[in-house]
Amino acid sequence: MNTVERVFEYKDIPDDKKVKLVALKLRRYASIWWNNILSKRARKGKGKIRSWRKMKEKLKDKFLPPHYLQDKYTKLHNLKQETRSVEEYTREFEQLVMTCDLRENEDQTVARYLGGLNEFIRNVVKLQACSTLDEVSSLAHKVELQRKAKYKKDPPKPPQRTYLTFNKGSSSLPLPKSPHGHP
């Protein structure tokens, strides 16, 4: 539907031609369904559907599952970066915001976005004063790149364990570390 509307706008299609044009492009089941709608309306003495708004409404009712938008809202609400790159997370976040036609202020959208970022990136980004989603996502991307570069140069080392060895026998036990890092 979005593509159709962009074509209408680009080609400057007049309102009275939109329904006819879309009806011509319907294929297989959708075409049969549309012809059936028109036949039923004619039998009931109703006029043809001439407005794109009305046709769009009928198409959505028939072909868009009732739970579609609810599923998208749920996905947006639960979206986390996890193993995705910041770029992948940002793309999915923005698609869901647009699909849900979310109408919240920029601060709310930024807070929602930050909530799904991995903790390390979120904490660094929150140190900066950013007011738009573009600023926050750009900074998150930079933090991710910087962190990747650091790990290439100096990979994290596994934690060291200290062992207590007994003189008689070959057994050794790991000593727990104190909160200060000393055995």
C-alpha cells in the first residue's frame, strides 16, 4: 500500500483513477475477491467503490491479519540489540516505529531506543547529551566501532585463578577471590 501511494504521488494520479488502477493490478485471489466485492455491492443496489480510502480499508480488512499491528507493537516493546550490530538494531527499531506509526515525542523514542541497546553501549551513550534518535544511534554506532577496534588490538583476558597447593599429594584447590581481587 505504501508503494502504491508513492507511485500515485510520483505519477500525480487523480483520485478518480486510483481505484481503477489498483483493481487492474490485483492478481489471482485478490482479483477474484475484488470482483466479488463489486458484484455483492451491485446486487445490494450500492454504488461502486470510487475512493482509494474506501478501497484501502477493504483491502486491509481482508488481507491484513487483525493481530498484525499488535504483533509489531509487541516486537517493538521487546526489541533488544543482543547479538545484532547497532546498525541492524537501529534499522529494525526504525522500521517498527514507522510500521506502528508511533506518535510519541523524541525523548520517549530515544528512551525506548536506549532501553534496547546492549548495556555497555547504552551506558557510554547516556554520558553524552543527545536529544534526537539520529544523534543517539550515531553515537551508539561510534561506541560500537571503538569497542571493536580496542578488542582487536587488546582482546579481553580470561580471569586468573589462584590455587592453593598442598605439600603432600598432588591436590590443589582454587581459592576464592576477595572483593578486592586478592586471594
